[in-house]
Amino acid sequence: MQRFTFICAAAAASLALVACGDKPQELKATGVKQDRAAYTGVGKSQYANGGWTVGDKNSWEQQLKARAQYGQNEYQRVAAPK
């Protein structure tokens, strides 16, 4: 019975030590800049919408409003039933 208690205690201790071995998760230097505003854009890209000017905050906000109104609003997208 003492052997079983010792094995259980050793297993519990090893599990406790394993839980303390978590490594910190940090953002590594990958060359990606995180400090720019979204409206500054990514330069020339085939995925950029043509309705906004790169670096213009007002045109960026207008494009977001238009996309929210016409692209994501189901009441506007779905035709009224006849």
C-alpha cells in the first residue's frame, strides 16, 4: 500500500512540475510592422479595393461604411419577396 501511495505522489508531483514548464508566447521579430494605421494600406496589392486612396483616412472610413451597408447588411442584399 505504501508503494502505491508513493507512486501516486510521484505522479502528482511530476504533473505539477510539467504544468510549470509552460514557455512564454511572445511575438517574434518576423519583419511584420504592427504600428501602422489600417488606412495606410499595404502598398499596391491585387486584393485592395479600388474605391479608396492609400493613406486617406476619410476614404478608408467611407469604404468601411459602404461595405457594412451594402455588403454585410442582409436587408439590403436580399431582394424583397414578391
